[in-house]
Amino acid sequence: MIKFNYNMHSCNQGEIMIDLDKFGDFLKNRREGVKLTQIEASDLMDINKSTLWRLENGYISPSFETILKISKVYKIHNNDIIESLSNDP
């Protein structure tokens, strides 16, 4: 099970330290790479456009369900998305 650690200070085994800005940039770059607008991408993912906007701008982290939707629409492996969440260099 993946457990996200939001306070960015320490990380226990099985937790991922999240850099939401890094993830947002990754997500936006992937969307633009497949030439989709936020509206088109959010419709394909069956999520609210404001949710995609907040993800891309680093305001919220994705649920595992959303990670699965992102990987399907952008045709990328779930691990690549999870790695993009990591605060590791």
C-alpha cells in the first residue's frame, strides 16, 4: 500500500514524499504532449476540470483512482506517475 507523506520532513518505509509542484508540472507537460486541453483531458479521465487544474497547479495530490485514470488517458505506466510525485531528485 502506498501512503503519501505530505509534510515533506520525514518519510517512513512505504511512504512517498510528495512534491506537488513537480507532479503538477509533469502532469501538465504530459497533457500538452498529447495535445489535449484541460477540458478534453478531464472529460476523458471522467474528473472535474477544476480537479485537473488543481492537480496541475500543485494544490492537491491525486487519489490512486485518479492515477489510474491519468495513466490510461496519457498512456503512461502508473509507476511513472508515482515516481513523478516523489521529492527525490
